[in-house]
Amino acid sequence: MTLHKGAPARPGHPVNPFYGEADPIGGMTESPPRHTLPDGPLAPHTAYQYVHDELMLDGNARLNLATFVTTWMEPQASALMAECRDKNMIDKDEYPRTAELERRCVAMLADLWHAPDPAAAVGCSTTGSSEACMLAGMAFKRRWSRAADRTGARPNLVMGANVQVCWEKFCTFWEVEARQVPMEGDRYHLDPQAAADLCDENTIGVVAILGSTFDGSYEPVAEVCAALDALQERTGLDIPVHIDGASGGMVAPFLDPDLTWDFRIPRVSSINTSGHKYGLVYPGVGWALWRDATMLPEELVFRVNYLGGDLPTFALNFSRPGAQVVAQYYTFLRLGREGYRAVQQVTRDVATSLASRIGALGDFTLLTHGDELPVFAFTTAPDTTVFDVFDVSRRLKERGWLVPAYTFPPHREDLSVLRVVCRNGFSHDLADLFLDDLEQLLPELRAQPCPLQRPARKATAFHH
């Protein structure tokens, strides 16, 4: 989470007595302190109004084209979430039906991802893909340490430089060397042979991403696994693969059913996805699945009885609401395979249509086209010199659109791009409005003498 520093205390300000509640006891005659607890309570309607007013300055989530997370659900799903917001997901003995819905979701995902025996697959819900990736990495490391005497050896994890920041966190938190394959030329994600070349006897695993955060492209999972098969034939090294399917894990099964990336490949030991991304659930919920129980070391699973039962748990968090898990089951039940296919197809259609129209403007060059993840990245055209992607991002924000501008990782730090994430609820009509605003900004941008000064600190990664 973001770290926040304290702030100096500021005196309360008088409030217009004709605004809100003028009741002198718990009313809005004076604003409360911002950085210390008030001396006494406020009336609920007063506290609500203060918080409500401040939140008006947030961006509109539906117009946030930076985020991958779901920003629209049906009212029935919201009602179910409200009914379950007080249930602690970890307390499976007290809330057995919520636990059962979690188990069913795991079974559905195991079947969707072609586990050899879906009944034998093991998995759990998480707060998001970041936690799911941490759990997968922990299983990798523990299995590596059990396989042989590792005294004095430092484990390493192989991945592309385009990985989501949670993998860098895992390597830092759990003291694992991050071996990253850099980008080269027009290759913006993992190269199979380069990944195999970085592996050795201390490699705990390789991470392949089904849907890169940077540009929406799928990494070549089958080719990565084939390169590791060849490595095993030459050296005897058996390196497992984890699929970070934070987004693509809920897109490819419906739109790219012939793409081989999941448990159909024997080398794939685990997969994660974000239910709160293209799983179509409000944040935050993720899922982590292992091919079978042998892939998840038993010593990582804890059993506690001080909540009244003795059920196993594998998670970094202990207390979290069951609402998102219930909403995931509702969505699985509500949409089914055909419903998911229809939703994701429309989303991809919006992405490809919008990308092609932006490419036709002449001021931009497309890096991806939205035909894998419903996500595309673009940069300014080579002959566009008077403005850059940071100027475009800033000007779009003035009209309410949040479109991130950022530089690519090594060795393509020279490349700065804009990225558009199309989600359920971002319709063709909204895409038309976005394009209209972009086109209206272009004459002013073209009239600039040069790009305005770029921010001192540029974003290079994004959070789940």
C-alpha cells in the first residue's frame, strides 16, 4: 500500500451555516481537524457529508483507463457483497457456505484452466494477484530448498523485465535474486531462449505473463516451456513455470481457446488471476491454483483452531471480507462460459476499434492493437516532435480521462508510451467520447513549440 507521512495540525474552518446541518451539536458549524482525532463525536449525517464532499475530488473510476480493476457490477452483485461484508473469509467454520463457494470457484478455475484432474488441483482466494504471486513464489522457493542441500546457495527467479512490480517485491521480501530478461528492439516481453539461458541449479522457477501490464501482449508460454524442456534434456535441470494470468487468465480461455498456456502444459505448476480484473468483480480478490497437492508444500499450509474449527489456510492475510469471493461465485454463476465470452469479446472489440482509430490519426504509432488483452499501448509518431505522451496524458486528465504515460523498462527506457485499458462498462459510446476529446486536444498540442517539461519521476510499473 502507499506510505503516508503525517501532516501538521491545522485549525478547523467555519462552515457556511446554511450548508448541510446547522445543528450546533454535531452539526457542520466548523470543520473537524484533519490530522488529529476530533474531541468528540459527530452526527452520522455530518461525518458522511464531510467525507462525501472530499471524495468528490477523486477521479471518475469509469473514466480511469489506467486501471485494470473492475469498475462496474450489477446491482444484484453489489447487494450480495453488502450482505457479506461483515464475514471474515478466514473463519470457515463460522461461515461454511462462504467457504464452500470459495471451494467451488477454485474447482471452476481448475476446470477452466485444464487441470489434468480438477478435483486434485488445490487453490485459494487471495486479496488480489499480488498476494497470489507471493504465495506461488513461496511454494517455488520451498520446493527448491527441499530438493537438495542448498546451504549457502542463493535462489533466483527468472522473469521478463516487464513483470508487474509484485514480482520484484517478492524477490526483495523473500531474498530471491531477480533475473530479468531485458526488452530488445520491438520485443516487449520475455524471450524463451534468453529465459532458459538465465536458469541454473538455483533457479526456483520461471514466471511467464499472460497479458503484460506494459502493453497488453501475451508472453509465449508454450515456447518458454519448450525452451525449458530442451534445457532439461541437456542439463537435467527441471525448472517449473508459474503463469501470471492476472488479466489474461480470464480472457484467453474464452476468446483464445486454442492458445496453449495453462495446465495443458506439464511444466506449468501454478497459475494466478485477478478476480477483480477481467474476472469482473470489484476489488479486491485474486486466485492462486496449483496443478496438484505435490506442487504446494504442506508445511506452508496452516491450521488454526482458535476460531472454533480446524480448517487449512494458505494466505498472507488473516482477516479479509468474504464479500468478493461471494461476488466471484455470483459472476461465475450469472455469466457462465458463454456470458464471459460475450463480455470479453465486446471489450476486445472496443479495444481494437479504438486502437485502429487512434493509429489512423497520424500523430501516434501503435505498439499493440488490443487483440490479446483488451489493452493497447501507443507512442507519438516519429515525426511528432512538438508534444510527447506526457503532454497527452496531462491534457486528457483535464477532461476527466486518466491515461497513464510511462517509460518502458531496460533496455527500452528510451520508449515512452500511453496505455488504454478497456474493461467491461467501457462501451463503444464511451470510446467515441474519448476519441472526440483526444481529437479536440490535438490542434493545441500540435501548436506547442516543444514538449513541456516531463515529470522528474516517471512511472515504470503498475500495481495489481
